[in-house]
Amino acid sequence: MATGSLALDLGIVVVTTAVIWVGSSWLEGASEQLSGYYGLPQVVQGSVVAAVGSSFPELATVVVAGVFAGSLSIGVGAIVGSAIFNVLVIPAAAGIATAGPVESNRTLVYKEAQFYMLAVSVLVITFAMGVIYYPDASADYLAGTITRELAMIPLGLYGLYLFIQVQDTTDHVADPALGRGVDPRRQWALLIASLVVILLAVHELVAAVESLGAAAGIGGFVMGVTVLAAATSLPDALVSVRSARDDRGVASLANVLGSNTFDLLVAIPVGVMIVGTWTVNFAIAVPMFAVLTLATILLFTALRTDLTLSRVESVALLVAYLVFVVWIALESLTTVVSYLPGSG
């Protein structure tokens, strides 16, 4: 790749990431105003409204990759990488950015975290069913085909998740002061505008990241796990850090878990629904989901300790993510070297 083209792609990544950040801040504000207007409890606001809104960049990545790029690999890579980023970096950033520990509660730990672990398990099982029932013999690796019928399994589980959240609102008494002075039509218009801005920015971001990956000889899945994941996870970081600094630790952490639940159970299946079928590399998917599971256990353990996330625990989460990035970098370097002339 020419130096000018490389600089252009890097510039596009930086600019589109900034645009996604701005669009997501609009989305966050509109979601918060509408949640107050409709009287939603804090845990639902964080795990559903803010989570779905801040997860829109990941959903847009899957849609763009499936419709325009014709391949879900980079989109799914972004989802998995974003999930790891969310459970390690975002709580760490929230814990470091606040003066005291980030507050949690038993509902968050025993319902949200455990349901999220169930979401990870169900998606791995769905991938395994693709390998067992629809193996791809044309691939030179362990692969299976995920069909629209299989994609309905995680989508159905997310339906159960929404049902549980709705049931939790039946006993909630809304604070009428939160909805005063809110113009719902203006907030809905702002929310829709932010979604359009994010979608356009993600379209350009995916193209630039694909170009950079091709120049470096790095596969789309790895580029998605690293570069795209970090770029599209910025909205989640923005929402969670602001919530934590406003002493809304439960909403901050619920957004992380709710966002990941949405990404795994909705964003990936929606991509399959769009393209019809998708071939999953099970040899790559399993190690990535193993890392995601370990990261989630680490976060779960930290949150359960005194039902708070301390600064020391936040630093530990951040160190764990750095270890993951180093591992990915070494794996990518090994792959690139294996293709060099004379490498055998």
C-alpha cells in the first residue's frame, strides 16, 4: 500500500471514530431523557435502553459488513472484540475515573452478569451446532455454517431477556421529576439522527479497516477484534464512565453487561439474517469465546467483592486487557511471518 493511501485510511479511522463518539453522545442524551420521561428504573435504563443505543455501532458494523462488504467475519470479530473490551476496559475506565469505588448490587451481579454468561454459552452452542449439523467441508479448518434457523436461537434468548426486564418494571415507582420538561418528539428526532450519523460513519470505518488489514496481511476477523472493536466500543465507554461519575454505578455496569448481551444475542444473528448463511471458523471462535468467558469471570469476581468495583480491581481488569492485546498481536505476527518468503 502506498504511504498516501495508508495515511488516508488511518485518517478515516480517526475521523469516523470521532464522529461515532459524537453521534453516540447524542444517542446517550436522548436515551437518558426518554428513559426519565417514560419512568424506567435505573437497571433497565442501563441494561436495555442505554445498552441497545450504545451498541448500535456494533450492530451497524455487522450490517455494513454483511450488506456492503459481503462478509461477516470483520463484523463478528468486532462484536467479540468489543465484548472483551466492554467487560475489561470500560469498567476499569469507570473505576479509575471516579473518586471512590463503583457501586454494584445483587440484582446486577446475580441477574445481569449470570444472564450474560448464559448468552455467551448459547452463542457458543449455536456455533457448535453449525459445525455438527452443517459442516463446511470446503474449508481447510474446522468450520460450520450458521443458518437463519440457528440464528433464531440466540434471538429467542434475547426475547426472554426483554421479558425478564419488563417483569422487573412492574413494581417500579417512577420519579415524576425525571420526566419534567422533556420534549419526547425532539428527543426521538435526536435519537434517530444520531443513529443515521453512526451508520454512515461505521460504513466508512469498516472500509478503512479492511483496507489496512489487507495491506498488513491481517485477516478481517483479527482486525475486527482489535481496531474495529475499540472504535465501536467508545460509545459504551462514554455512557458507562459518565454514569459512574454521576454516582450511577449500577447503570454504568448494567450498560456494559446489557450491551454485550445485545451484541451477542442480536447483532450477530441479525447479520446472519441479512446474508442468509455464515461460515464460522470454530478453531478461532472457541479461543476467543474462552477469553471472553475468562474476562467475564474476572469482572464477576471483582463486582461480587463487597458489591463494589475498587480502583485496584479496575487496574487489574485493564492489565488483563493489555495481556489480551499482546496475545492477539503475537498471534497476528506469527500468521504474517508464516506467509513470508522462505518461511517454509
